[in-house]
Amino acid sequence: MTGAKAAVLAILSGFIVGCPIQSAAEKDSVTIVVTDSGLGGLSIMAEAAARLKESGIYRRVRLVFFNALFANDSGYNSLPERADKIRIFGNVLKSIENRYSPDLVLLACNTLSVLLPDTPAARTARSPIRGIVEPGAELLAEAWKKDPAAAVLLFGTETTIAEGAHRARLMALGVPADKIIAQPCPELASYIENATDGENTALLISSYVDEALAQLPIPAPPVLAGLVCTHYGYAAGLWAAAFAERKIDVRGILDPNTRLAEAVLSPGAVKRFDRTDIEARVVSKVEIAERKRAALGDWLDRRSPEVAAALRSYTLQPDLFDWALAPKK
């Protein structure tokens, strides 16, 4: 990745146009769409719902979770052609714009956030779009500056790690390259969706922790672990256990999800209403298995009953967006 491309990517992984909530600050009601290439972003929507419910900034908030997964037997990370990933995700953003005209779009997915700069929406979006790369990198850089002896371990999907956006942004924020270890975690998001605290999930996390730790110098320095996939926070306890079993000096297991959720509140916003009514909806092109709804619903209930209920009664919409792959030439 060139320096110029990394700089552009860092900018576009933040706000694309304007400052979203400030532009909607005088409205009584707003529509916010959260999208992810799976169900990890529901945790961000739940956090956003809880914060908005307490804020009193709006009278009514309509929250829509738009599942950007295009097939249950495939996903963005399994597509060999980057052009296909970008084209399909571009169609997702187009559908979001046309169907909901949102006041804000949250890209609650690291994989989609790193693809964002190359989609048409990066140039033409009418709605403000906020990616998760920038807030995640800022969170990690802030922690590292307080503890510069630590190594920063990035755990993410294959696409997220291969794109190198987090590494580039961390370096731009002052973290040396030799302090950053990026560890891809194939299939982990799927395991977490099916069983957030399952035995197989724990084994997979342990194996990726081992692979990352094997790249550290000897003796091992303290570490900061960055969970740069929105699914990984569901299994926070398993990450903590994996590091504890290996007697590693962990200075923090950092999840950017909460930092992105803060984007729904504008700085200095005042309480204008006694209460904020939350309407939550989950829409998906593909079926969401009952076991996934059960596994994640209980977790989401603890932060937002509205979002948990929306998942359990999600809307299946096969024509949600176009994803057909371009024919091979």
C-alpha cells in the first residue's frame, strides 16, 4: 500500500461527508443504519441504542441493522477477487441509501471499512458514513502511548489484516512498525456467531493467540490486544482466558466497538427530550439461524432489549441488495 493510499484510506475510514449527528442535531427523530458482513455489528447497535435511549437528544430514533452478508455458504473473506468484494459492498451501500435515506451509516465491520474507499459511495454518498478503522486505531494508539514498551497485537479477519489499514493508521499515529503484530483469524467470526463461549470457539482463539505470541521477541514484552473484528468482543472472556493461561502480561484487551458507538452522540449535545423512543429492526438477505439468534440474543439483552428483540424477529428480505458475481471472462 502506498503512503498516499494509506492516507486516503485512513480518512475515508472515518467520516466521509460532514459530521453526522451535528448535521441532524435539530431533528426530533433520526434514522441510523448499522451494517456488517455478519452479526458482530449488532453489539455496536445495542451500545448505540443504550446511549441514545439515555441521551434525550432525540424524541425518536429508528435503528436499522442491515446484514451485508450475501450468502450463508460464503462471505467477503472467501471471495478471491477484491473487485467482487468492492462491487457487492457498493451495492449494499446503494441499497441502504435508497431504502432508508439514513442520517448516519455506521460501518460496524472492519472488513467493510477497509474496502470503503474504493466503493462509489466514497465519492457519491448522500448520507454520512462512519467506519470503524479510525476509532479502533485511535483507541489502540492512545493505549500504546501510555505504555510504549508494549507490543500491539491485531486480531482480525483475513481481509482486514491483508489490507493493512490498521497498521498504516497506527504508524501514522506514532506506533512503530516493529511494535505491531497482525494476526489473521480465519473462520473465527463464524464460530463466535454460533457459540460465543463454545469449546471450539475457545480452541480457535487459543490457537490464534499462540500464533501471534510466537512472533514476539524473547523475553516477551507486555502486550496490548486489539480485537479488530466486531464479532470478537462477544467472546471477550475467552480472549482474557487465553492470555491468562499463557501467563502473558496483557496491558489491555481493546475492543473498538464502543468507540464507534460513540459516533451517534455529537460533542456537547444537550438533552432536549425527557425520553427517547428506540425503534430497532434487523433486515437480512440470508436466513439467520435460530442458534445464532439464541446465542447473540442473550448477550444483546444485557445492553439493549430492543435490539435483542429485533434480532429474534428479524426480517428476511432476499432482494435486499444485488450480489451476483460478475461472469468470468
